[in-house]
Amino acid sequence: MTSASLSPRPAAPGVSERTAPALWRYALAEQWTRPAYLAESADGWREVSWEEAGRRVDALARGLLSRGVGHGDALAILAATSLEWVLLDWAAMSIGAVVVGLYPTNSAKECEYILDHSEAVIAFADSDEQAAKLRGARLREVVLFRDLDRLEEEGRANANAAYPPVSEDDLATLIYTSGTTGPPKGCMLTHRNLVAAAAHVDRGVTHPDDVILLFLPLAHSYGRLVHESSAFHGFTTALLADPTRAAEALPAVRPTVIPAVPRVYEKIHAGVLSQLEQAGGAKAAIGRWALGVGVDVSRRRRAGRRIPPLLRVKGRLADRLVFAKVREKLGGRLRLGISGAAPLSIDVLEFFHALGILVVEGYGMTETASSATVNNPEDFRFGTVGPPVDGCELKLANDGEILLRSPTIFAGYFKDPEATRTALTDDGWLRTGDVGEIDADGFLTITDRKKDLIITAGGKNISPQNLENALKTSRFVSQALVVGDRRPYVTALVTLDPVEVEASGRDPQELVQEVVDDVNRDRARVEQIKRFAIVPRDFLQEEGEVTPTLKLKRRVVEEHFAEEIEALYR
């Protein structure tokens, strides 16, 4: 069965009862002196102590009870990353309610499906615009963030209400993830899963004196992992609603750690290189020289090789002339970036290491509460996603598929026992659908994907088949291939039915644009097709581009039309 395996490390120390309420009580009992959160306000960033957060979570929890929300009820949140989101998360889980996160970019149709499928009884939204998306769902109540004060007042008046008991195997959250076909599936994560994942962030990755800038969406398991880990490790979390304002937030927050998807690091990398080139003349030459020196130092350090005295001198000079200035623009204290959800190129990793900022990669899925493997800052290897976290078992099937077994492995897909049986073996191993290699020291490298699911550079899972099938509903479209894996946005190659196009008497480009606009209409922004190309012929079986049953052979088509695809990203 296995071509390589790694046994679990000893379980990480943690709270005795692995439930979210117990984890939250643990955080409050630790009485950390640093702020729990930094929250955006009209006057800048406001510190929120653990004591204040604890009072508000308790008031919100009792307020929910006063409105009839109880153990096992689904509670949805449609909002950007914010203090209100995290406090509601802790409050809901404290009374045994099930948190269902919705992306601010979700369409009304997507929201309605998830709310109805999860049987949510109440939903919270951070604006009237977001609340409008919830009108079609069967909900008892929709509450706007601006009315949370009233809910807290009700909670304080309900001070004698008893919290329902919560067990480790109770459902804590439903996180919906796109599949290769059909509607999104709800991953059932228990309290045991979430607390185990929070404990796994240890191993020297974060420290209690860290300040983490969090702009990941909290509807995503990666964002939830980071925010819930703060209760286990005591670091301060700065909550930023708008990721496009990260550059503005950096000098004010001065973070030490940034968890992000690859696209964030790629944009910083491209931005710095662009600024250096735009400077021109001597400044550009010095910048190129400094990066060359920095990368040389980085490679020698990672290989355990000696750094010659002259190179050390050059490194200090490069730091003073270039790197220190770049780090200052990133807040001046940034020591670590944690990248997940999609691969990051070694060029980008080396660039940051040259600057004096280590970026490490990790691996996880919604089905593992985003926790499986991670590189330790004290022992890392670029191009890998690190060894398993504490308590996680990792092995490869005969075909190279990565299999995982861990306390973080989900309880299954909500209302979908067939998909659950497909994902989990009888003895508890998760079939990830990814193919990888494990080196002699247990470091995992992702080499391929068994499934066709696209993961954009921004970390969003997208089903290409759903988009392709939607395109092909038009009579003008013969075939379609959707592209976007590890890329900044989604594009499509389209072949046309010449008879239908000719009969229409219209410009083919305009016709396809209308089709694409129609397909995009009810989809989240990140799932929309941004650009397309019309290719002059159908994908052919003789060229190895489709199977006898006309299923696309994606890699072959992408190889044959590589030039057209690359043009869509220029």
C-alpha cells in the first residue's frame, strides 16, 4: 500500500478537553499581557485585550441563547475578516452552535444554496449589501454587525443562562468547498478537529509576542486556523477586512508574521522588482547586485556551506543599501511568512530569504482543518511543504497519492455519505487527491494533482468542469477548456460551432463575450472567467486531446495551446 511513510510525533500539549469553549477558557485563564486583537477603527488600530474579548464573547453567546440559538443550530456569517467575525465564532462555538462561513464575494445564489443546505437558522452580515444576498434563504433572522451591541445587551441581561454542554465530537463548523462537479460540499469539522489544528501551529512557527496580520477570509479553513490558533499560543492578531489595503496597514501594525496565499508574496516580489527597474541607472544596478548577493548567501546557508568573509561584507552592504529599506516598507519587523493553499515558486522564496524574511510553505486541506504539514523556521526546505505536524501520519499509496491520518481529519461531508466514503478509508486515512514524494527526512513535496480541481494563486478552489459545462450550454460553443491552476485568475479556451456562428451573422468575439458574461453573472468574482481565446479548431481525439468518450485530456490540450494560454496572462 505504501511507498513511503512517516509515523506521528508525540501529540502536542494542549487543553485537557479538546473543545472550542475549553480552548477559549484556556486563553482567558492564561492572562496574556499582550493584546488579543488589533481591530480597525475610525481612529486607526485599536487594541483589544483578552479580558475585553472574553466579556464580549460571553455577552454574544448569552445573547444568541436568548434568541433561541442553541446546541447544533447552524449560524452563518457573511462578512469580511474583522473583530466581529472572530468574536461571533467563539460565541457560537461556546454554546455548541455550528458556524457556517460565507465569502463576501459569494453571489446571492451561492449564499442561498449554502444556507439552505446547512439548515442555518440565523445569519450575520457586515453590511446592507451583504444582507441583501440572504433574502432568498430560509432563515429565522438576519442580524447586521451594527446591531451586535443590542445582542450583547440582551446577553448581559441573560447572565444566568447556562451554556449547553459541548463535546469533542460535536460539530463545530461547516466549511463549504468546491468539488470537481456539482454544488459545493460542506466539510464537517468537529471541536476535536479545530483544537488539534490550533495545537499543530506550534513547533516554533509562532510565539506569544508575535503580531500576525490576518487578511485571509475567515470563511476559508486557513483563515480560521490562524485566528483560532491565537487562543492556543497567545499571539496578537491584527484583523484586516480589505486585503488590498495590506500595504497601508503594514507600517501601522508592524507585523512579525504574515500568513497568506502565494499571490500575496508574488505581488510583493513583482512590485519590488518593478520599483528597482523603474528607478533606473545606478539604483537599478545596485538593486540587481544586492539581490544577486542575497540569493547567493541564501543558497549557501540552506546548503550548510561556509559564507566567505568577502561575501559577508557584501551581504551587510546589500542589506544596508537595499534590503533594510524594503523590510521597512513591510513594517520593519516582519520575520516570517507562511504560505499555503497553492505552490509558491522557489524564485519567490529565495527573493524573500535574500531580504532577510523567511517564507515557508505548508500543506493542508479543508478536510484537515488546513493542518497537515509545515516547514519549521529552524528546519526548512524550499520546494517542499515540510514534514507532518505533531500527531499527523503521512504515507503514500502505490500510485503516489498522499494519504493523511490525524486528529484534524474531518468527520465527513454534510448530507453526502457517498462522497465521505470515497474520501476516507475504513481505517481513517484521508485520500487527498494529491500526488507527492516524501524524502528520507520526512519532508513532503507535492508533485501533481489527481483531480482536476483548480487552485488559483489566491488559494480559491474552483471547479473547471462546472464552468466548462456552463459555457457549452450556448449553441455557439463547441468545446471549452478552463485554465487557472496556480495562476492569478481564470481563463478559457473556446472552440465554436461554425454553422451556428455563421448563421447568427455576428462577430464571434462578441458572441463568446456574451456567453462568458452570462456564465459569470451568478458566480463569485474569483470564479469568473476574466479572459478567453477562441481557438481555430476543435480538440481532437487524433491529437490525443480528448478520450474516446470525448473527455478532455487537460495537460495535452494545455501543451498544444500553450502559446494561446500564456497570451491570456500577459
